[in-house]
Amino acid sequence: MTFDALDSWWWPFLFILVGGWLATDAWRFLGVYLGDRIAEDSDLLVLVRAVATALVAAVIGNLIVFPSGVLAETALALRIGAAIVGFAAYLCLGRKVLVGIVAAEAILLAGMSFGL
């Protein structure tokens, strides 16, 4: 069955709901099942953390270099600068993710308000 299989208004929503559920919950259940059986410092878990971190870094890099929407109208230097300031704030102000996000957002909003 494909996304265009039915011509009902509710079909795309059901398709996304079921597709999203199957794609994520199967891995969640597997994680819960194997969670107690894998040592925290095992090579497998180190690999999983490395891959997860690389995926997050790739998404952030993609948003910085190839943005969409309003962010695409800003300069690349502004986006890179905001990421650097946000990371520096994260490191210097207690390693709190929210602090880094707020700092980067503040730089982006300030730059956008000045037309950079």
C-alpha cells in the first residue's frame, strides 16, 4: 500500500501515524528489552552512542549549511556564528543544553532583526 492508495482526507494522517509508529517504536521496544543486558561501557553501546551523536551533528550541519524557510534568507556567517556562540555558551555556562539553544537563538534573532 502506498501514500496515494486511498483518496480519503484521513488517509495521509493514518499513513504518517502508522509509518512513524512502526519506524520508532520497534527500536524503542528493542532498546527497553536489551537495555538491562548490555553493559554501559560495552563496545556496542559506544558504537550506538557514536552513531547517534554523528546523526545529530549531521542534522545540525545540514540545517546550518542548507537551511529552508526564513533561515535560508540569513547569511551563512550568521548561522555559523550562532552555532559557535551557542556551543561556547553551553560549555561555559554549566553544560546546559537549554542555555546553548537560547544563546544561539538570541544571536540568530538579533542578526535577523539587523538584516544580516
